[in-house]
Amino acid sequence: MKSKKLLVIGLTWSEPTATAAGVRMVQLLEIFKKYEFETTFVSTASRTEHSQDLEAMGIATLTIKLNDASFDVFIENLQPDIVLFDRFLTEEQFGWRVSECCPEALRILDSEDLHSLRHARENCLNKGIPFTEAHWLQDDRTKRELASILRSDLTLVISGYEMELLQQTARIDASLLWHLPFMYDAISQQNDWPEFEARRDFLFIGGGLHPPNVDAIKHLEQNIWPKIFGCLSDAKCYVYGAYLPDAVNRLHNPKKGFYVRGRASSVSEVMKMARVCLAPLRFGAGIKGKLVEALLNGTPSVTTGIGAEGMHGALDWNGFISETQDDFIDKAIELYTDKTVWQKAQDNGIQIINTLYQKTSLETSLMDRITEVSESLATHREHNIMGRILEHHTVQSTKYLSKWIEEKNKNK
């Protein structure tokens, strides 16, 4: 039986210890490995000391060049059955090359989160105006991301809210989308989590290269933590995150109970020892890795509507969702001091993971859908006429811009 080949074009080299996107990509690679795909991972980015050791997972790797015909030679020799684009930017850069060199390959886009949604929300916050879906639709980045989704055969969408937004507001056909959140084994009621009394302090965790995290940390330090600390003077707030900028590191102030620690050696360990996770996110998109970690480690949380968006369906949150600053502060204090409320929140978190993030059922349904689309790819593409139009016109312009850059580079 011919082995199935998967090519993954990564925007970066995955760092699961630093970013939720890194966790997501490693989970996807593990699924394809389980189903015995011969996998190759490539990227134009530079690796870091914290990049996942993909070779140890049995995955071939290669650094590729942007706007360079060497990629065409590479992929023609590889002849993958499936090409997975890591975020819409890689589809923009390499989609036309894949289409020309391997037209029969199934093209899957992993959106991670809707970058355009995060971008539009950030713009609205900076302008001091309420976000609306109309703002999102009018954003140029939205048009680019939607075009990428339409050109792809299947797009993996991590958030339930974003599934609704794409179908109901952007009118993307459901056959082009697949809801795939993070995937985890079920949490046993008999676990090794520290009890309420054994836990102390508050925690925020999030990488410094992600603008929503930097904004949330500053908002937490300036507007939220002083009032919590005023009521709970023995408590501390610890901020963890890789690549934190100097503007965040300068917020370290032990006298005010605010500690900036940087990269955590083990996210699970620091999360388990905290009593409450704080995530006052004011913009963003997708599923928030910090809040998933809180669920997985029995740590109740207080967050915003944007923070919990698309994460818990109709189930009760593992703590509180607050839309005003004063309510956020009150709920953080209540969750920290009331053991009964805290334990109920922890139980809610177990229910969320065990109901919505079940690894076995999610990976099985994903592979079933991939098989279904692969076996009827010609018909699937015929029904996506807008995608074919965009592929013809938009990709042609991208193609010739890329070729112009390639020629320009040759003459340097």
C-alpha cells in the first residue's frame, strides 16, 4: 500500500512551550503520525533553541526560501497527497506554487485563529470604538484571510464562535470548514491537582510576541491588580511568558505583589500551584491557550467575553466571565476566597474538557472528513466556484509578484 505523504508549510517552527499555536501544530502532527502519514515540515523562518524537535517525532524537516523556484523543484519531487498551510499567510505565499506543481494534492488551511478578527478588534480598541462584525468585514486583512479560506479545500477552525462568524456573517459554505479545537485526553475525577488550601496567588501566562497578551498584562498591572492587592495584601500576581518585551519586564514590582517571571519551565506546574488564573483580554481571537491550560490543571479563571469566546459552548465557565473592570475585580476576589465557589468552578472545567475537547473523537472525525474530501476532490472543488475564481485571479497576481521578486533577487 502506497504511503500517504503530508507536507506542512509552517509560518514558524513550532514552540509548544511558548505559544498556543505551537501546541496546536504539534497536536496536528501527532494525529497524522498516528495515521501513518509520511510527514515533511518546512518553513522559511529560523529555528530557535526552543523549537520542537520534529526529527525526534519522525518528521523530516527543511528550511525553504520565499519567492524562490527551488520550492517548486522540492514539491514536485515530494508529490505530497496533502499540503497543510499553517495560517493564511503561508497559503498566500505558497498556495499558487502547490496548485501548479501538485494540483491533485488536498490543500488544508489551519487558521489557528482568525488573524483578521484579532486585528480588527485591536484597531477598534485603539480607536476607542465598539467592535462590530461590520468592522471585521471591512478590514483588508479579512478579505485576504477569507480569500485564502475559499482557495483551500478545507479550513480547520479552532473556535466555535469563528465557525459561526465564517458561515453566518461571511457566508462561507460549511463544506469548506471543519471545527477542530485543541484535543486532550479526558480528565479523571481522581487527579493529582493540589487542593484549594495548597494553592496560592494569582497567575497570568502568555507569550510576549502576541499583542493581546502584552495589552492584557499592562491592563492587569495598571487597572486591576492594584485593587485586588488592596483587598488581598498577602496575595501575589505572577506573570509568565516567553519573549516578554522590556515594557512588561519593567512592571516587575514585588512591593506591590506583582512579579514578572518570564518563560515558565513548566506551564503545567506553575498553573497547578496558582489558585486563580487571570486573563483580562481586551482583544483577540481563537481559543486561548492560557485558559485551556487552566482547565487542564484545575485552576479556575476570571476572564472576559473575548477570552472565553468559543471555548465552552453552552457549558458553565470554570470561574467567571466579566465584561466590566469592577466586576472582574470582584469576581477574582470571590473566586480566590470562597472555597465552595472555587471547587464548583474547577468541576465546570473538567466538564468542559471532557465534553468539548475529547481527543479520540475529534481526531477520528477529522481523518474521516479528510478522507471524504480527498475521495471526491474534483466534485468538492466544482462546488466551490468562488474559490476557483479567486484561485485564477488573485493567485495569478500573487504568482507574478513573487516571480518579479525572484528575478529581482537574482540580479542583486
